[in-house]
Amino acid sequence: MSAAPLVGAAAAAVLALAILAAGPGPAPHAAGGPIGNPACGTHPGHAGHGTALTPSGQDQLAIFAQGCFWGVEERFRRVPGVVATAVGYTGGHARDPSYEDVCTDRTGHAEAVLVEFDPARVSYAELLRFFWQTHDPTSGDAQGPDHGTQYRSALFTFGPEQLAAARASRDEEQRRLTDRITTEIAPAGPFWVAEDYHQQWDEKHGARSCPSPHRPRAK
């Protein structure tokens, strides 16, 4: 293995540990530094309600689901190289679902974070390592105290390269874990932006929210 992947993995691990250490906090000045990143953009890929996604310039897009999207978005907004995020619903069968629709557990959608990132500053492989290190990918349709298909672990990919990278990273992560990874990996479909009050929830409220990251059982 070359030195570059090792350095990338180490950097991702350090960042993940720092963010995990911050944990949920009751106030803007809780341990772990600022909440989210107000300098990070809020319109990744010009996302709308199922409309085509188009990143700016040389940026790329990725979609991550790992439980309640409030805390997931807050963590990804602090990753250097992530330039914009938004929360929404994807991976289901209903058109333009509302939060209430998704909560019925009948639309098939996952709460997800759409990430626009600068590949010159952070690679998709590094984002994948961060994804695995900041939740429990073995818990099925649940994350922490939240249960239902909307809280499942999932990677929705753009293009064959991301799909192959996501599958390879899952297999690599599985070798470290006792329980079977249940993360869904599928090509990205329509992304439906969530209601405004869900966007950047933690930054708006000055506290870290759900889900507190849970870790799977290592071998």
C-alpha cells in the first residue's frame, strides 16, 4: 500500500475522532468547538424537489445516510473540503414526500445529507472513511434510539466510480467488524430537499443533536 492512502486514512480517523469526541452538547460553547460551520454553503448541487443535481465547477456530489439527518449534516459540515450541504429524503418511491410522510415508514425514503465537496481538498474515499467511522453501519433500520427505515445506513452514489468505491470501502470496513454491515449501497435517485426548518438544524439551535454516533463491534 502506498503512503498516500495511509495518510488519507489517518487524517480521516483523526477528524472522525475529534468530531466524535465533541458529542452532543447543550450550548454553542460546549466542548468540541463551534457547532457546524456557518461558512459552509447550503445549496449543494442546486438541489430542489427531485430536480437534476449539478455541482459547481469541479466540485462533486455525494449522499450519505446514517440516522437522523440533523447531527449527520452538522458533522459533515465540519469536514475540510465540504463546500455545501443540505438534508433531504431519497431512496424511496413516493414523489416529493414531506417529513410527516417519511415518518410513516411507508415511503421507503432515508433521511440523508447531500454533500458537495471539492475533490482537490477531500476525496470521496476520505469521505467514505469518515462515513464508516461516525456511525454504526451494522444496526439495520435504526441508529441509536431512532428506529425505522428512514434511519437506515445508506450510500447513494453518483456514477460507476463512486459505486465501485462505496462497495470496496464497505468490504474493507467489514473485515474490521464482528457483525454484518447492513448499509444500503445504490445509485442516487431523486433527492427531495427537506423542509427549511430541518436545514442546518444544529447551527440554528446552537447545540449538537441526534444521533450521537454509535460504534459497531470490532473484531
